Amino acid sequence: MKKRLNSAEAIAYILGWDIDDVKDNRYHYGHTSIPVFTAGDYYYCATTEGKEPAKMKGENWWKWERCESVFPLEEYGWVVWRSNMNE
């Protein structure tokens, strides 16, 4: 049986980061439809397959793209999204 991941764990898995480091970079807790995290020049969020990426309450200026990785998460049912901060 595969371990169930949460969004921070899914992002840490894709980035090769420690889970606590991802959690420390949570973006504006409570202001988004789902948790968003920052790393480098990107915002990251994770959804289960078939769901929409995060939206900002009041406005939505993110341009999400699906992350591709050598560590695929499809077997866990997760998709990791990223949006460039500079766009």
C-alpha cells in the first residue's frame, strides 16, 4: 500500500527538499483556495489528479504550469503545479 501524501510532501518530493523546509515557505496562509508554497522564483501548489490549481481569494494572477519531474507523483494521485513569480 502506498503512503498518502499531503501537498507539502508532494512538493518536497518533486523538489528534493525536506518537508519541513517546504512547510516553512507557505505563502499567505488562509488567503488561497489550497496551500501555496514558495521556492526560488516560483510558487508551488499540489492537487489531486483532475483538480484545479490554487486561486487567490479576490484575484487570480498565477499562471500555473504542471511540473514534470524525474520523480513522478501520478502513482500517488498528485499533480504539482508551479507559477513563475516574475511573470
